[in-house]
Amino acid sequence: MSFGGFLDNSSGGGLGGATIVADIPFSNNMAAAGAMAQNIYNSPGLSLALQQPSIDNQGDGVRMGENFDASIGRRSREEEHESRSGSDNIDGVSGDDQDAADNRPRKKRYHRHTPQQIQELEALFKECPHPDEKQRLELSKRLCLETRQVKFWFQNRRTQMKTQLERHENSLLRQENDKLRAENMSIREAMRNPICTNCGGPAIIGDLSLEEQHLRIENARLKDELDRVCALASKFLGRPLSSLATSIAPPLPNSNLELGVGSNGFGGLSTTLPLGPDFGGGVSNSLPVVPPNGVERSMFLELALAAMDELVKMAQTDEPLWIRSLEGGREVLNHDEYSRMVTPCIGIKPAGFLTEASRQTGVVIINSLALVETLMDSNRWAEMFPCMIARTSTTDVISSGMGGTRNGAIQLMHAELQLLSPLVPVREVNFLRFCKQHAEGVWAVVDVSIDTLRETSGAPTTYVKCRRLPSGCVVQDMPNGYSKVTWVEHVEYDESQVHHLYRPLLSSGIGFGAQRWVATLQRQCECLAILMSSTVPTGDHTAITASGRRSMLKLAQRMTGNFCAGVCASTVHKWNKLNAGNVDEDVRVMTRKSVDNPGEPPGIVLSAATSVWLPVSPQRLFDFLRDERLRSEWDILSNGGPMQEIAHIAKGQDHGNCVSLLRSSAMNTNQSSMLILQETCMDAGGSLVVYAPVDIPAMQVVMNGGDSAYVALLPSGFSIIPDGTASPGPTTSNGNGDSHRVGGSLLTVAFQILVNSLPTAKLTVESVETVNNLISCTVQKIKAALQCES
């Protein structure tokens, strides 16, 4: 169910829900096409058209009005990947030419490929790495290149691919060699100090054969493993099982313990756990046996079992553990009852930490097995929740599961969780994730922090200290491919670095709570279901091919991901925060260098973001910002005219969940080659409006099914979330003396702008002031348009 896997699939088949509002006249007479915005849209990234005095060649400063030039800006280190950064092909260096040449030195001529030529060459290379002479001749005519240049490009590309494969194979061989060396050393160490199983003393090597030594060592190891597993299982069965550890024997009569040997050489354990009426009277469970790599892994297994037990209790139990709030009717954890029911598995709460807890149940268009696979794969997990997970990785796999399934899988993970606002720091957590099947079609996945068991590297000061108590979801299959998901979020955190505007939202469990996880999961699964459907609504045009839709959606996915990374300053990019005195207090300005990234223009990228509270409902604010006809009311770069939607791909039943292609109706000659790519989405947890200017020739390649990785863009946009019941806004009276708080929205505005096309240039004060004025002016225009200046 990965977005990446779906969008990379090149197989045929229509994608439902895709509509075209108007055909795009991609022809040579594009001078009549719509313009985008003012001079800031002249490049794939927004550029600042500042008038600077000319500067000499000493490099102290560079004119800020430079626009990105795609023909000369894509330089990679050491002129390497020509397939990604406009390869340098040398004319006149074939063997025949060299033989015919005289001994006089001559100057080499270099040719820089354009991004469109690279995309065409890459597309053919994927289909045919060894084109014949006819194919090369046809391609050279189409790309206006010499056949010799095409031939050299494919030779260099094949050499590059071969080198990459050899490096990958060498890396795998080195890892395997290190693993075998460590295993050999451990066996040698065990053979140096054999122990007699009869007396417990040191064994005499001369009395034992080599095979018998190995058997005795393996037997002792298995006995220790069995003792540990029986001790853990006795907690759930309510009776001691240590008698089974004295010898390896067949299962006892009427015993729930069944010992077997799996493919990995370690035992398997089966127990019966009563989970209550929600999941049946009694269900079987396979507990994973962790390879004995030290005391730490045994502690991880014990922590996983305790966390799973707590999650099931939190998901099943209603009152008095969970009580309904008088404001909004949402569920609130009764902390007194929680303390009586549950023994903390990661210790007591640190001093000064706050607790947030929430629970949400919803029906999702996905089956339990597919959802479990998504949650246990870090990449697919991040793609399913792109606005909530800034970065994640699996640091260690303790158990991959039993019987070829995820049942019993335990892995250690690292994640950066985000709320799209510069006023809320990223939450960095190191946790254990445990997956268990409770019954047929009933699974549970639990997370719990491991900071109390393992010393983790010190987190940067920009991250909030956070502990993840047993949190996760219980998934139960329903008919027709649906699932019932019960999600529990339970976190302890330090709110000292959280802005006061967001503190009530976080403490109520709304900001990072279960409602947001379930709402995002429902929207993403609905999007996948529509895109994978072969049914196209009646009356829809088919100007964009199925592969073109996939490429366009993949480009929009990358755009939204880069937008989120720029808002929250996660470690996806190396941002440098600026502490400029001429910047508003609540505006965060950061910079980074963009080098060797074909998906972005090279140079210095400046990101500016701020968050404000508005006394407007999230739905009204979202409808206003996504309406292309009203864009001129807040977008100072729209040339004072409305936008026209020329392409539309639906991503959900709500018309607001879509990817659009816009062009300006008020155009000039400088903007005739630009379009606006926009993605909008909305659910119960919040909404997004993300956009970026794009090149018409590049979008033509994408809409024809070409690779979108070479389309350079810098996103800007808005994030909207409800302010919750504890709104910081004003109160109003109903005339009877009763007052109530006005509901509103928390709006985050963010821009990413290319301020200089040279990565080595210095940032000027004028560029920072311009971006600060741009973001302030945008906020004021939105307030004025919605009549909420006060």
C-alpha cells in the first residue's frame, strides 16, 4: 500500500477520479499561454527580484535578482552523474579522430545537455540500455544531438550503472564477511572455555570431540533461552513453567506450552491469552524468541510484551478508564484509574513533563494485513503519514516474525514527528515497535520508548524531550476489505519549548493525538482506493495518460514532503537558523544550500514560516485559500488576476482533496512559460494547500509519463488545523449575559525561495527583509479578505 510503490508502477490501467478541466495547448505557440506571477516566477523556485548594485568578482556578494538558468545551473560534484545533472559530453574524442589529429594541442569542446534531453535519454535507457544504430539516430534527431553524443551518453551511463552495482555488491560482501568473522570469533571464544554439563566445571578439551563440544555449547545455550522464555510466559499463564527448563522433552499433557524449532534454530512458544468480548473468548499468540545477544535484547522482549498488554487494555476498556469530555464529547483518559490499572513499564514520569492521551476509532479502506505491513516498514509508514512523520528509520530488527508473517516482529525505530508549525519543535523519539496477531483478522501494533533501557545519543536542543508510552493501534478486519482501527496515543513531553499558542492544543491530545492519525490514515487509504480503481467518472476527459497521472502525483508528493520539511526544520535538510533583528518575533527564517539535487534549482534556499490564530473556521479558511478564482486576494505574485484550473486529479471523494495545475489569466511575456502545481487535502485533523511554480516544458514531459525527479521546484503554502476547544481567541456574548469562546483556526504560512543561484554566495540583509515583508503582507491580505484584521 505504499504510495511510492504505486506511483512507480508503470503498468497500464486507468486511475479513477482523474479529470481534466481543459486541455493544455502544449505547442510551439505557448506565447499565448497564461502567465504565473511576477518576475519571481521566472525560475522553478521563487526568486527575489531585488535591485542590487553591481559587484566585482571578489565574491563578497551577488546580485539577488539573478534567476535560475536550467541550462547552466545543474552542476554536480566532480561533473559526475550526467544522467541527473546535465552530463558533460566531449566532442571529438573518439579513437579515430585522435589518430587522425596532429600533435598540436587543441581545445576540447563541451556540450551541456538540457533537462528535457536528459529525461528523454533516461527514459530510453530504462527500456533499452543498449540501443542500436537506428534507435540512436532517431533519438539524436528528436533531441537535436549528434549520434556520436548519444552513443557516448549511453556508454557513460552503462559504465556508471556498472560501477554502482559493483559498489553495492562490495558493500554486501563486506557486511557478510564482518558477520562471518564475528561469528567465528564467538565460536572460538566458546571453544576456549568449554563447561562440563555434569559438574559445571571446566571441561577437558582432550576428552571431548569437536562435534560434541559444539553440541554441548548449543545445548547450554538453548536451555538458557528456554528458562528465559518460560519466565516470560509464566506472567501470562499465571503458573510457573520453570520445570520445563530442566530438560528438553515433549509437551506435557494438558499444557498450553508447545516447544518447536523454527527455521532460525530457536524455539517457538504458543500461549492462550483471553482478551475479552471485543476479540473473542480466547486467542492464540506466538511469542517471538529473541536470539540471545545479551541482556538488553531480553529486556526488549519483556518490554514489548508489557507494552502490548497495556495497549490492549487501553483499546478495550471504556469507562472509568476513558470518560467523555463535556467540551466536544471526545474521550479523555482518567489518570487516577490508569494508575490503578496499569503498572508503568518505562518508569515514572520525569519531573516537569506533561501527559497527553487520546483514543480514536474509525473504519478504514484497507485490510489488516496490508496495514500491518505498512506500519512495520519505515518507508511505507512515512509515506502513509507524510505530514506527521518528518523522518523515520529502522535501527535494528530483533525479530522479523514467525511463520513468514509479521506476528511476533520486534524492531527498534527512530522517528521525528511533526506538527506543521515553526512554533512547535519536532518530537524525536527512539522506540520499540512490536506486532502481534491476537486472532484471525485481529492484529495489534504497539510502540514504546526505549530511552530507559538504552542510552541514546543526546538529542539536539531544538527537539522537545518526549517519551512515548505504550501507543499504537488494534486492527480488526471487516467485510469488503475494510478494517476497524482503534488508535491510542499516550505521550509524556516537556512543553517548555512549545509556543503558548499551541500548548492547549497539545495538552488536549489534538495536535499529535489519535484523531489526527486516524483521519490521515482514512484520507490516504481513500486516495489509494480511488487512484487504483479502473472506474472513471462519466464525462471525464482523458488528455492525461495513466502514466502521466502517476508521474504528476509523484511530483506533487515530493512537493508536499519538501514543504513539510521546510516548515518544521527536520533533519531531512541541513537548515541554518537566522537570528536577524529585522525579522518578526514569530517568523522563523532558515537557509540551506541546494547542490547536486536535480529536483531543486541550485543555489541558496531561504525558508520563512510563521503561525497565527484566526477567528475563522478551518473549512472556510481552506475553501478561501484553495479557490483559484480568489487567489489574487492574497497572492501578491498573481499579477492581480484570478487563476484558471487547467488540469485536475481527484484524490478523494471531497473535491478539496486533489492535485491541480493552474495558470494565470493575467499574463505577460515573462510568465508565459510557467504554471502552478498545487496539491490540496483536508481531513478531520487539518488541511494543506501547497503549491510551486513549474516549467511548462518540464510538466509536458511529466504529463506524458516522464520521470518527475528532474523537475526543479521550491514549494510554498499553508497548513490549517482547528484550534480545539481551548481556543485562544476572544469571547462573544449571546445577549443573555452568557459568553462563549469563538472557534477558530491556527494558520501556518511558509515560503521557500531561491535567493541566489550560486551556492557559495553570501546571504544579504535585503533578501531577509524582503522575505519577511512577503510573509507579513500575505498574512495581512488573508486577514483583510476574511474581515478578521482585529
